[in-house]
Amino acid sequence: MGKTELIKYIDKEAKYKSLNLHGEDTEALDVLYVRSTANYKRLLGDSKLLIIDEAQEIPDIGAKIKLMLDTIDGIMIIATGSSAFDLSNKLGEPLVGRKSTFYLFPFAQSEFALSENSVQTKANLSIRLILGAYPELESITDRVDKIEYLKEIINAYLLKDILAFEGIKSRTLILALLRKIAFRVGNEISVEGLGNELGVSKNTIDKYLDLLSKVFIIHKVQGFSRNLDNEITKMSKWYFYDNGIRNALIANFNSLDMRDDIGSLWENYLVSERLKLLSYTRSHANHYFWRTHRKQEIDWVEEKDGQLYAYEFKWSVTKTPKPPSTWQKAYPKSKYQVISPDNYLDFIT
């Protein structure tokens, strides 16, 4: 369910009279233009719920919403927008402490579970590792058409919010950066090294990585350390929020039996699904990877309520899993588990 469909559902189920506006509608711009309590009271009438879709298109929308909340008793406001909402800070600053933010990701396995049984879930795993989970794919039946849809996202929509941001013009450079990250999923990445490869400064790479994370294309995971001399913390790992986007960037939609990157696909899938689960359940946990200079490593570490949880991601398990000796010695009270296709649903749902 996309954001527009979600607000339609909320509006239908709401117990209050509502008023719906769309940020790309010139009439909505006109009626919100005069920033005064009297104007907004006339506009709302006896409506108690105001819904504004694509609110980032409305100038000074944060200040206008703040005025309504400050001066109109009982008003509730739902404002939706693209990731440019946060990117340009059009809503955030005026409403610090006054808002709750909800993010909509590609479909999570917990959502698929509402309409499929365990046999179907198992059968669909390979599809989701390759094509991802964008909602629109569920309405496309032909595999070739699904791939064409993902290619179209890359070409037309993926960078739209970033390129609309002031001072960002190099689409070619951003795509080149994303492709390099796509080939290195699960590996530590040197920002300085990326800059050298792409012929730009470290600061430029840092800027683009920050923007790409703010528009929910990629996600950064930092190294975990409690100040042991041999733990790696200076470099980070980067994952995509959706496997389909990652595969579209490298133009590889081959089936699993024809790929040499199944470990990367599996790791990226589990990380993205775990992030969705933590977000939707409002679970607060810090997350990291762990690696030493002697190449002992753990894919995913969570720190929650003073407890450490270590997870290793394995597509196939050939022997009884044990935590790395250095980790076990340094963090003896931590929990350790290997996540494989046999038990992954407990990790992501």
C-alpha cells in the first residue's frame, strides 16, 4: 500500500469529518496561501482532520501546519510527501516535538505474510532476492515487465528527489557511485577510495552518500567497537533498501543458480527486512557490523537495552555455527545466532 492509498484508507475509517488537499493542485496552493488563523478556520469549517498529500509542494508548509496546530483546537493533520520532505527540511524544523513520522518502505515480509502461507513464502523468497518488493510489482504478472518496471525506476524516478535538491546536478556521477556500492554490498567501503575511483573529492562522496541515505535508497551500517585495538570502525558498509533496485543498477536479474553474489543478495535482503521490522514495530536498537583486522567478522550486531545480539547471515550452513573467538572473549554475555533460509522468518517478522 502506497502513501496515497494509505491516506485514502485512513480517511475512510476516520471518525471525524475530513478535508483533503493535494500539494500539486493549484487550488490547494491558493487556499493555503494566506497564512492566518481566520483563513484556515474558514477553510476547515467543521472538519477535524486535514489530509495533505504531496505536502512538500506547498511553500512554507511546516510553518502553516504549525499555525493551525497552535491556534485551532482539536485539529489533526496528516501530511504525506516524498523523501524530499525531509531533504529540504520543509516540515521538520517548525514542528520539532509536535509530530510523529512514519516511513513507508517497499513491502515487508510481515505484510506479505498477511496474504500468503509458508509454502508460498518459501517459493517467493528467490523472487524477492532478485526483484525486490516494490508494491507496484505485485500488480505486474509478467517477469519481463517487472524487470522493465525496475529499469524505469532507475532511469526516471530513483534520483528525482536528489536532483531537485539545490546544487545537485550530476546524475551520471550518482549512478556511478550507486553501481560501485551495489557491487560491494556486504563489504566495508572507503569513502576516500570511492572518490579516487570516481575522480571527485571525499567531501563530494560524503555529500552524495548522505543524500542517498536521506531519500531511502541506501543505508549505512557502521563498525561496532568497545575500543579493542583490532576492531575496524573507520569504514562503513552500505546496503540497499530494496534488492530489486540493487540488481537493476548492475543489470543482473539472473536466477540464483546462475549468480556468484548470492551471499550479497541474502545479506542485503536480511538487512533491509530487519530495518523494516524495527521501524514498523517502533523497536529502538542500535545496529552495526563487527570485524577485526584479522578478518574475524559478524554481519549484524544489535545493541538493545544493554544487551548485545550478534547475527551471522549464511545462505547455506555446512557446520555447527560458533561465534568468532575474539568476539566471544570480548563480549561473553552477548547472544549469537546464524540466520539462514531455515530460520530467517523469525529474524524479519
